Amino acid sequence: MNREETTLKLDEKRLPLTVLTLAWPVVLQEATWTTFSAITMIFIGHLGPAAITAVSLSETIVFLPAIALEGLAIGVTAIVARHLGAREYEQANTTVRQSMLIAFILGILCAIVLWFSADQLLWVFRARPEVIELGRDYIRVNAPAMIPVFLLFCSAAILRASGDTRTPMIVMLIVEAIGVGLAYVLITGFGVAPALGVLGAGIARAVASTAGALIILPILIRGKGSVKYDLHTAWVFDWAEIRRILNVGLPALGDQVAIQGAMTIYTIIISSLGTTVYAAHALAMRVENFAFMPSFGFGMAAAVLVGQSLGARKPDLAKRAGYLAQRYCVAAMVCLGLVTFIFARQLISLFTDDPEVMRIGALGLRMWAFAMPGMATNETLAGGLRGAGDTRWVFILNTAGMWTMRVGIGALLAFPFHLGVQGAWIGAILDRNIRAILMWRRFAGGKWQNIRV
């Protein structure tokens, strides 16, 4: 195995190209996932607001366990990237083995919770009885798939930490191609296959995710460049290494719990405004997900480059990489925000012909365009801080911003001030932009350059 194959060459002159090389596969990967969700929603959209709401809420619930996975992935990224930057390959692969073991156990636990709590979770989101009836099967069919989902995303995080963002991209392209094809057949019916509606969307998601795990695991087991998953020691617990992962990952987990908790309350706020309003919000967010995609790519690029640069004892290069990723991301997202602002109604009309849903959704797209610079700055610099292992401050800033502005101010404007969904959106937009300022101040301070992981 060529250990240098996927370890990045950290070079000041090549840095702009390196940032773009790391970012574009992640952006394309997010695009495929967003496209799958959007196409699924197009298939579902003609079944009415109840079906749209059922799929949207069920997807939100199915991905709630991802908060644990995200915390694990952030810890793994920071530690593996730091080891590889320092050319400590055996230590990096110890982290790989322990992270995959944790992912497997978490997948089992999440599968059990989703299977037995589907109705209760939908009720928490204030779903109406007809939505619960539709969403229950979606959640349960995806519950067993949590095990391959956790293994898939942990494997992808490991490969990205090594600087290989292309392999996860290729795997996800295959996954989404499978998902889109199955969604068409199972939602609308084709040939001898019956039209299963919302249940068909759930089956398509579960099968596609399982296929992804079956593709990516053999790649990691064979070894890809600097990283390899050794099955001979896969079931051996290394408690010291697990503590290291958790030391970085637990604050990241707390961060994700706080974010998802706030998003859950925020979703409840909007869903309590009625099925039509929530359907419009859900469709607006489907479109906005395309505009948000650069933040995932450049955030990942910042995390990997900061982690490996600090491992190579190049803190100034780490800081420059974070700023460069942020500038590229702002430029890309502002352009996409302009597109969603100008063509708001036309974009929403791709999903539904309900005039009220189209009116509210188009307004949402125009308002959310003003969140683009803030989101770009927040996500890229937070990625850089996470790559350095500075997950505690990211946790603090995200928690304060989400709960104070998105939930607090959003609810205040929506209900006591009677602004409805517009008030909730204003709270979220303020959250994005104010958090960006706070995240920039933390990154500019440079204390993260001295953190040990």
C-alpha cells in the first residue's frame, strides 16, 4: 500500500488548488444527495401536502441519529488528519478501527429506537394523524438501515480525513443513482411494481444506503492510500483511543444535539402553523439545500487542511487554508442565493402546483437568500475549528446562536408578534449571520492552533 497516495502535499503555492480539489467532490456528493431528495419530493409532491409533510418529517426523524454519527465523524476527522499530517500512519489506523466499532454499536442502538418509537417521534413533531399514518412505515423501513448508514458515513469521514474526497463522492453517486431509480419505481409504480407512495420513498432510501455501505467497506478494508480498516482487530476495544475520539467527538456530539434539538423545536414551530405552511417551508428548504452545498464542501476542505497542517506543524498554513475556503465559499453561495432569489416561484413550481404552497415557498426562498454569506462563513470556519479539535467553542457558539435567535426570536416573531412563518424565517436568518461573526472572531483569535488532540 502506498502510504503517500492520499496524504496531502501541504504547500503554500498549491493551497488554492488543494482547497478546490478537496471541496468539489464533497459539493458534488451533496448535490447528488440533494438531487435525490428533490426528485423524491417531486414524485411525492403530486400526492398532496400530507404526503409532502410525511416524507419531510420522517426524513428529519430518520436522520436525527446522525447527530451521534456527526460527533463521531468530527472526532475521527480531527485525529486521523492530525496523525496523517505528522506521518503517523499506524496511529491513524488505530483510530480508524475504533471509530468503525463505535459506528457499528451506535447503528444498532439507533435502529432499535427508530423501530419502536416511530409514532411517538412523529407525534413530538406535532404531525397530524394522517401524516403519522403515512410516516410510520417510512421510519420503520429505514430503522434497520441505520447500521449500514453509520458504517457508510464513518468510512467516508475516514477517507476524507486522509485527503481522499473523490472515493466517497463516487460511492454516493452510485448510491443516489440507485435511490432515484427505486424511488421512481416504488413511489409512482412501474410495470408489475405497485405504487407505494411514501412507503416506496422509504424503501428506496434504505436500499440505497445499504448498497453504499456494501460498496465502500471493501475499499476501506483493502486499504486506500494511508488508511486501512483491519478486520483482524476490528472487534478489539482500545479504550485509550476511544477516549481520545470521545474527547474531540463528545463536544461535537453536544454541538449536534444542540443544533438538532433547536432544529426540532424550530420544525415544531413551523409545523404548528399548519400543513400548508410546513409543506411550503419543506419545499423551500429542498431548493435552498442546493444553495447550501458549497458550505459542506469548503467546510470539509477547511477541516482536513487545518488538521493535516497542524499535524505537519504548519499553523500559519492552517489559518490561511481556513480563510481561503471561507472566501471561496462566500463567493459561490452568494451567486446561488441570487439565483434562488430571482427564480423563486419557478423553482418551487417544480415540486407542486398548489398556489398557496407556491406563494409561501417562493417568499421563503427570497428571504433565505440573505442568509447565504453568513452560512458560508459559519460553516467553513467552524469546519476549520473542528479540524483543529476546537469542538468545544464551536459547540458553545452554535448552541447560543441557534437557541437564542432561531428558536427564541423566531418563536417570538412567529406568535406574539403574529408574523407567522416569516417571523420564524427572520429568526433563522439572524442566527446564521450573527453566528458567522462570532465564528470568525474565534478563528481569527488563533487559540485553536495550540490545541492537542
